[in-house]
Amino acid sequence: MSRLLCWNLLILGLVLLVGSQGQSAQIREPSSKVVGRITGALVFRERVDFLPGMQVNVSLREKGRGTAPDITVSEQVIENPIMAPIPFVLEYNPANIRRHGRYVIHARIYTTRDPLYISTPEVPIFTAENPGQNVRVLMLPVRGRGETTR
């Protein structure tokens, strides 16, 4: 009987140990996520006719090094914009921002899959001139195959 009692105590101890580790891991997590926010608006040089079904995609991207592709850090999709300028808010986790990384705001407006407007040039962000508040992103119409008017 003492062997059975020892095994039960051993199993109970392991269960409590594993259970307490899980609880301590949960306690260490912050109760609310730290969120950074970039606010701004998409602006246009000319009058824009907003069509039904238009979508806006605004993203925060880390520029790739060399030939590496850009990495999307945050993205906002706005459906059926009504009027210009188009306000946006990009939320991101500051822990995902590398100190020496190069970051830009990129935006495009499209219907179905055809781009109508694109941000040109991309807007550098997290710089002395542009820390991430009240960012103005110039949108230019797309002409033909990805060429923009200037």
C-alpha cells in the first residue's frame, strides 16, 4: 500500500509542477498587447471618382536587403472608400520593428484585381521627418501595366 501511495504522490507532484509552469507562463505574458499606431491619409492631386467595389490596401513594409522581397509588417484594407483624403491607421507590434530596418508605407487602390492608384514614391517611415503620425501618402493613377503618371 505504501508503494501505491508513493506513486500517487509522485504523479500528483508532477501534475502540480506541470500545471504551475503553465500558469507562470501565462502570468508573464502582458495582459494587453503593446501596439504602435501609424496614422495618416491617402491624398490625391486630382479629383477622384470612387467607384462601388473599390478597395484600398495600405501596408507598413520592411524593405528587403539586396534582392530580398519586402516584408509586410502591418496592413489595413478599406472597402468602398467614400471621399478623399482617405484616412488610415496601421497597428503594429513595436517588438517586430528592427532598429536599423528601413520601413515604408505602401498603398494601392484597386477594383477587383486592377490597380487604379498607387503610392509613388513609397513613403519612408520611422525617420526624423516622418515618425508615424499624420503621414500623407500621395496616390498617383496607374497607367497601362504598372506605369504611373507623373
